[in-house]
Amino acid sequence: MKCQHCEKPATFHITELTEPDGPKVLHLCEEHARQVLTSEGASPVSALTSVLSKQLQIEKAAEELAASDKKTCPVCGITFAEFRKGGRLGCAYDYVAFEEDLEPLLVNIHGALGHAGKTPKNLKGSPERQRQLAQLREEMKVAIKKEEYEKASLLRDEIAAIELGKIVEEPDDHPPIESDDDFQAEPPPEA
């Protein structure tokens, strides 16, 4: 190639990406390259250093992306390249398999790694309260199956109190009955 300003051999090939109609390629000899780089307000060394550092950053990012694209999910077999192309993961385990690559992406898109979701408008109380009520109802069913009716009635009362917004504390003098073996009836008083 020859210099675009003179007929000397071009030793600098500069691609400018600042043009609105596409990249502009300059083929320049050393003398004209120095003039072009200094006319843009920067010293030739700093301009060249800047261009080279940007090129190295691009190459490093390309290498990292190529390494990420080769990762494969052991469960469904999707590669990270397939995810990038299609935009969909193959299974729930992909979040673990591609964790390093997905975290920055999720933070960039959603602003956080966790998803809180929406709470239904007709939900009474907090999700923790709903879980507590579900657990108490399950314990009550188990108590009824084991014919531990006293324990079931205590659980029923506790559920009702929670639903009404009252705080219920376990009485210390009456521990819950675990099984029939723990229950010992007192003999009736003699007359």
C-alpha cells in the first residue's frame, strides 16, 4: 500500500470510527501519520498508545467471550453461545453453570441479582406470616391424624389468633403433646 498523501510506502493503517457514514481507513507513511496524529491535538505517542490499549482491551474481551461461549450446562447441554444467540436458558441449572457470566448481565439488565417479584393485592399479611400459617395448618392436620385433639385445638386457636392479627405465645406450663406415650392421665379422685 502507498501513502494517501504521497507515494511512499504506507506503514500506518488507521481506521477511524468517528465518521457517521462508516469507518474511514487511512493508509499513511510515518511522516504523514505523525502529522495526522498531532493535528488532532494529541502527541503521536499518546495517540498510538491509546489506540493500542483499546485494541488490547478488545482482544482480551474477545478471548474472555470465546472462553465463556465454550461453557456447557451438564444437565441440558446448552452452551453459553447458544444462550447468547437465542436469549433463553435451557434449564434451571443453567443459572449455576453460567453463574459467572450471567451475574454481570443480570445486574446490568435488572439492577440486582435477586428477584423479589410482586405481591398479590389481596394477600393478607407478609409472606412469612403466610408460611407460618401454612406450617401451623399442616401441624394441625398431623395432630388430628394422630388423634391429638388437644394439640389440634391449640393450633386451631393459634391460627385464628394470627389471622385476627393477635400475637400468640406458647404457654410455658403446658408443653405441646408429642405422642400418646407422653400423655399420662391422672387417676380419678377416690370417693
